[in-house]
Amino acid sequence: MTSADGYDVRDPELPGRLLVVERDALVPVLRGRSEADFAVATVACPGWSVRDVLAHCSAALMRVVEGRFEEGVFSPECNDRDIAERAEWSDARVVDELERGMTEAGPVIAGAGGALDGVALGEWVHAGDVREVLGAPGAYAGDGLPDALRLLTWLTRERRLVPVHADVDDVDEPLRLGDQAAPRPPARYIGDAATLVRLYAGRSVDGA
């Protein structure tokens, strides 16, 4: 059964579209940054610098593009290895790989039937992690926000998470996230979209 709001229907082009929008926003910001900026420690990913987050993101996308899904892929150990493999790369080379991954991963994700959709949302959230620590605008928001909210809604329903009825600022219709058939009343959220994303992604809200 399809819900009246259409969020139970997967849009295969949505993850790729979100990546391209974020690519066009984030990459120009990164191109103008100093080596010191890439070395700044992130808040959302303890122990990782901005460069580490970007290396993780670019490596994950290239795994998608190249179809490299060995056992343990995307585990913490795998992520650490991917970052270590890029330790001698220049910052510009890491950004180049990230740009390529954001450009080329969309069609692969579209053809995976939904199994890789979460990668695109994760990349968008990590872009927010980087934007926030660098003081760049658009952290967990920006032009990609409408697509990110749609993807978040679909993923939470597909994964049958706790139902949430969200009245989000500047969004015309309430968002109904999670398992809408769950035998419990939905939790309620009233507030801005970026905070909703932070809560779902386990990011701090106002420094808390």
C-alpha cells in the first residue's frame, strides 16, 4: 500500500540528486580552504579531522562507484583503513576524489534498489559536520535540505523506526517519519528542519 503523501514510494534518482546538490555547494568551499582548516578537529566525529571526514566520505563513495563491498565494508575498522590509505594524499586530491564520488555514485545507488540510499544521506550529514566546524553556512540545511528530508522520511519508514509526526518550520505539510503502522502513537517534533536532522543523525543540538 502506498501512503497518501507518497513517501512510501522510493525515488531512485533522489540520492544522486542530493549528492550533486551538495557537491556543488561544498566543493567550492573546500577549494578555498587552507591546510590548517583541513586539520581542524570535528565535533561530530571524535578523533577525526575535517580531512579525515572528507577522506572517509570520498572513499565510501568510490567503493559504491567501483562496487567494492568486501566483508566488513563501512565498519569502523574499514573506515579507519580508508582514511589511512589517503594519509599521504594532498588535501586537493582528497577533494578531487570526493567530487568524483559525488558525481558518479548517483546512478549506482539508483540501481541498487534502495540498499545504498543511506550512503547518500550519510554523505550529506557528514558534509554538514564539515560545514559546521569550518563555520560555513548550510550545515544540515542548505539547498539539499528538501531532498534530504524526503530521503530521511523514506529511510525511516523502510527501516520501520519509531513513528514520528514532525511539524517542521518552512515545510508546508507535516512529515510522518518511521513506521506509520506501528501499534503506538507517534512521537511529536515541532521545530526547525536542521535540528530534526541533527537528532536523527546523533549530532549535538546547540552544543549539547
